[in-house]
Amino acid sequence: MLSKKDEQQIKERGSHSETVLQQIGNFKKGFPFLEIKEAATPGNGIISLSEEEVKQSGDFFAEMIDRGMRPLKFVPASGAASRMFKALYEALKDCEQSENPDETLVKSAAARKFLVNKEKFAFFNDLEAAVGEGHVDKNCRSWIDFLLNEKGLNYGSLPKGLLKFHKYPDGERTPFEEHLVEASSYSTDKTNIARLHFTVSPEHKKGFEELLNEVKAKYEKLLNVTFEVSFSVQKPSTDTIAVDLKNEPFRESDGSLLFRPGGHGALIENLNDLDADLIFIKNIDNVVPDHLKQVTIDYKKALAGVLLKFQEKIFRYQKFLNERHPSALDSAFLAEAANFLEHTLNIKPPRNQYYTEKEELYHYLREKYNRPLRVCGMVKNEGEPGGGPFLALNPDDTVSLQIVESTQIDPESVQQQNIVKNATHFNPVDLVCAVKNYKGEKYDLAQFTDPATGFISKKSKDGKDLKAQELPGLWNGAMSNWNTLFVEVPVETFNPVKTVNDLLREQHL
């Protein structure tokens, strides 16, 4: 199926022929649905914190920072903003059909809302200047055209991180800048260094670097911190092969194989390259102005404190299980470790599996404790899209806490869909991760993914249909074999911008 020329192309991308053949096999057999057992809810997989516990957890996090712990903030920021402006692109077509377009020609209510409220957006002054410099009539076509296209602000081709989201008395801020400001409150070590890492698309890396150079000194002075900011791009080796509708490799006009980005799950490789004691993960568009930041900061610290408290006990179990022979561990210790694993970390042993032999139980516990740890914030479901927290069946027949996307659940199964209906929370992508063991050694995160949790979609290239494959998502399949805790966080911590008009919500004004 693969020629020597194909194999050379694959090698040059840093991948392997075996990986590509496995991906082609995935197209042929498809990905299995994940079997969910029950929804995680408060008291059953989701931890609810009182106000006092939020404060105590935050204080413990601060204490660990004073002891020398180094945190880092990881922000996936490569997504293009074009989907934010879908309604405006459609409206632009409406306006182009008239020589003297006005707002009455715009069919989309969303686009009309944008035009009526355009002065409220943080980027309006820039837009007005661009339209004025273009010497055109200020009609609906020019406002939208100069916002989206290269003749003006070019927002339709930029990533969200570089768009102006919020107004301040001294100017406007992009999400990139808001993440710097937010990180100064919880991603700063005892030497006052705030570390952040952004994953960006190759074509926009320069834009992010230029913005950092422009604003870094300003925010360091304002916030009394030193920023260490790094960038990375998705590795070509994580791209996945595309196939035609017969599941044969899709080929370009020159006969070469077509590879496509493997989705945000590929970023587990970028995360794997980082060195930090604690890593916060948050999406680029989930930011708010300063006057609303405190609740987010408080809960970020609380999530970190919860992780660190549980990590202390996990490290104790790791140390005993790794440094002592099974015969040196008494039954009481093993029973304690098994109880913590099942009832606190919510990892249920295989069905009908009873570890009657001491050594058998030891090996089971040793495997389950020697894994990365994450604490995931969960928000009460109020109609926002997103994956949810469930107890799900794993390939090794254990059951554990998983973030599950709707596409992973069998839509034809009444039993599975009834479980979904009982879900009370969803995933806002608010994670704190610990990627080292009790010795301070980094885990190889690639060893803790579930390759069977990918996703197949239909696309096209040069007018020809194709099928594309995404790798297991960063916070579901790519972290499937992590130890996981869910903690309820307020809805006020979740303020994503999916459409341009979301910037008109009170949370962004």
C-alpha cells in the first residue's frame, strides 16, 4: 500500500510507516464508542468545595510555591478565529449584491446585531481608522469587509489570541495579554517569575512574538513580575494521513500523500516537552476583564491546592510500591492503598476481579499509582456545549473518571443516552496537571493515551472528498490513562468567545 517514496515522505515528517498504516486501519474499522457507566456528579466523582475549603486549598498552593514549586500555564492558541465570524461572512455576500448596501440587506440577525453594536467592540477604533483610510463609504459592506479581510484588520485570518477583546482606560487587550495578566496571579514562582507556554500555528508564531515584545515590559512593570513566555507549534509528526472514500491514501496531484493536523490531541507532544512541577491548562478564548478575574484566580489556586494535597498521599503510595518488595508490604497498607484508589481516585477494578493474592494486588496498585495526575474543573451544565464528566469503562476493564465528548457515546444506545441525560456538569477546559513522580522524574505522557479514542470526519481537497482523522483529544483520549479528580467550579470561570457577538456579553464589557 505504501511505496518506498511514501515511506521516505513519512520518515521526513518524523513519523513512522507503522503509525500511518495503523491510522489507515482506523479508517477501515472506525473508532469504538466509549462505554459510560454513569455520570459523575457532586458526591459521586465530583468534589464540591466550601468557601473555606477554597481558601484553604489556595493557601496550601501558596505554601508550596514558597517551598520552591514551579508552576507553568499552558494555553492552546493555534485555532483560527474565522469561525467567530461565520455570520459576518454570510452577511458580506448579502451586501455585495447591492451597489448601496445598508443594514436592511443583511439577513442574519447575528450580523445585524454586530453592525448595530459595532462601537462597543474593543477593536472598533482600529476598524474605524481602517475604513477611513480606505476612503470608502461607511456602509455594512465596508465595516465587515475591513474587519475580516487583509485590506483592513484581517481578523478573519488571525488566531483568537491576537484579536482585541476588552477595553481598558489605557487601551485594549487581546486574549494573549489577558492570559499574561491572569497568570501573574497563580503561575508565578517564589522568585516572581511567571511562566507561560502557548501552542500556536506556524504562520502566526511571529505575530505572537511581536506582540509579546511590544507589551512584555509594560505588564512586567504593572504586575511586578518577570514573564518567561515560550511558544511551540504542532509537530508535523503528529499529523494524520487522509484517505479517499474507499479508505485508500489520498494523494496530491503530484502523487504525494496528504497529511492533515491531528487536532488538539496532538498537543500532548508539546505538553510532554515542558518541564514544570504543576501545569495549568486553559483555552485561549476563556478570559475576562480584570474586574471579573478574581473568582477565576481563586479557583485556579484551589484546584492546584486540591491536586497538591492528593499528590502528597499518592506520592507516599508510589514510594512504598516502587521501593519495597511485595513481601515487605503488609496487608493493611495494600488495603488502604486499594481503598484510596477505588473510593477517592474513583478507579474501580475489573469486573468480578478480586485480588486474593498479595503480589497480584501489589502489581495492580503499582501500575495505577505510577501515572500523571490531573484535577479538572467542572461547571454546572447550563446549555453550553462541551464534553462531560463520566465514569467510563477502560480497555483494561477498569472503570475510571473520564472527560467524554458526545461523539464518543453511541447515539443509538438508549441506555447510554439515558446516562447522558443524567449528567449535571460539563468540561470547561480548566485543568491542573502534575507530570512528575515522587522522585521528581517526568512521565512520558505519550505512554498514557488511549489510541482507540480518535475521531473521523469528512472533508474535501481540490474538489475531491476525503476522510480525515483526529488524534485522541487532549483532555479526553490523550489523558485517558491519567489519575483524575473532578472539582466543581463556578460558571463565572467559564467565559469563552465562540462568536464575535459573545464579546457583547456583560462578562466581556
